[in-house]
Amino acid sequence: MLYAIYCVDKPNAAALRTELRPPHQKYLATQTDIIVLAGATQTDDGETATGSMFIVNVHSRKEAEAFAKGDPFNSGGLFEKVVVTRMRKGHWHPENGDKA
């Protein structure tokens, strides 16, 4: 099952994001078997991270929530809000991601 996990950074948290980035990256490297897509959300100019978005393929909401809780960005207090939503794969065009 696919779950979208949308995370919003707390205001003025750029320094905390920078501090937590190395353990966050290490954590994601241990989760490659479930991550479909992951990346930072950004301001329109692409200069500032505003949060994170993950699409994960897991067996249950409980597993999706555990993934989100295990992320050092989340456990380290970076996120103001985390929303976990089940989704279905309606259209799939992974080749378009390579053009981004």
C-alpha cells in the first residue's frame, strides 16, 4: 500500500534542519526498500526547504507512521506537522521524475 507523508517544518528551523540532515540521510539509507519517492518541499524559488514529502510502500498505516516517527527530522523536533495519508497509484510515470 502506498502512503504519502507530508511534513511541514517549524518556522525559522533552517539551522535545525542543517543539524539533523546527516542522521536523516543515514536513516533514509536504511529505508530504501520502502521509499518510492522522497524529497524536501521548497519555496517557489527553490532556495528554502519548507518540509519533506515521502511516498512509501508499506503494509499498513502503522508502518507508515513508524517510518515517519523514526525519521530524525521528526524525532529531532524539526516538523511542526506530519500528515500520513493512504493513496492509490492512479497514474505512474517515473520517467518524468528524471526530467525534474
